[in-house]
Amino acid sequence: MPSLIKKYLNHFSHLFYPHNCEGCGTDILFDDQFLCARCIHALPETYFFSRQNNPVEKLFYGRIHIQQAGASFYFTKDSLLQHLMVQLKYRSNKEAGYFLGRMMGHALAKSERFANVDLLVALPLNSKKEFRRGYNQAALICEGISEVWKKPVCRDVVTRIRFTETQTQQNRVSRWQNMEGVFAVTKPETLVDRHILLIDDVITTGATLEACGSVMLQIPGVSLSIGAAAYTI
């Protein structure tokens, strides 16, 4: 009987506080779900976290020494994943970040390649941009990962010391040049002898992650891996 009452109360509450799938809009999903099962199944998984020499790892060959790298999904234009990224970065939809993080957490937990990671570190935003947005989307993804894959999130250990404009329209060389001298480690003692998984939302050229990872690798004993919610193809 109590479960039946709860069921009716849930139906009643949905009349005033509808809970819909962020992807297709259906209300046929549990209260704690962000996407319905059909939309989750439609997300283009890469399975990179379980694959050695995957395209994300190859992207950093000869540029920066990393242990492993991967991304959860392929990013394409006019896709569900692009919609989620727009919601996360420009529509103040924090739950999109937590959801993408939880999906990453499940993939990472299944992969033995990342088992010895010690800390999760979000790629930092410039303080001006973070103030305008209200949060760092990579930090939300980190929180979602940690919720599923019980690795600690290390905050405020690296910062952006120089503001950079959007790199969307820049080529690979321009992006790399634009990132020189942008990052600094603020708490080096926290990273000594640790394996860091550096997290971003979308990997395109990898220039920003390369610049940030390079300063972290200057700390004694640091080893570095890289992860993102999406990889642009």
C-alpha cells in the first residue's frame, strides 16, 4: 500500500513539476534519470577508455607524455551530444555535466587501464569566464565521475593566469601558440608522486589540455592521463 500511495503522489507531482528526458522530451523515465533509456542508447560511445592507442591517445603522441587517454562519446554537429554540451556550457544546465560525468565514471570503472589514477583534476577556466558562466563545466563532470568511480576530486591545484579568447575558429598551430603561458600550478605539493586524470568536456585539437598537462608534469613524480566527455571527429 505505501508504494502505491508513493506512485500516485509521484504522478500527481508530475502535473506541477514535470520531469522530462533532456533528449526527446518523454516523461517515461525515473525521477533520477536525465535521459531516457532510448536516448542513452543513442549516444555514440567510443569505448576509448578500454582501447590502447585510441585516437585520443594518438592525438597527443610526440606532444606530451601521457599514460592513457580517452573520451566517452563522439561529438558531431546537430547531434544529441551537441545539444547536451550547449545545455551545459550556455544554458546553465548543470545536470548535463553531472550526467556526462557519471557516464564517464562507468566507462572508467570498467577499464583496468585507468585503475591506478589517484586524483581527478578539472581543466580550469579563466576566472572571468567562470564568473560569467557561474561554474566550470569540467569541474561538474569531475563531480559526476567521482560519484560513480570513487576517485577524489582535487580542486584549485592549477589555475589559468592568462585570459584566452575562444579558440573555435583557430587552426591547430594558432591554438597551441595561444595557450603558451596560460596555466600555473598553485598547490604543487598536492600533486607530487600522483597519477592525475585531467578532465575536459570536449577534445578537439588537445592544445589546451597539452598546455595544462605540461605544467603539471613539471611537478616531481607526476604522471598524467587525460579524459573528456567527448571527442570531435
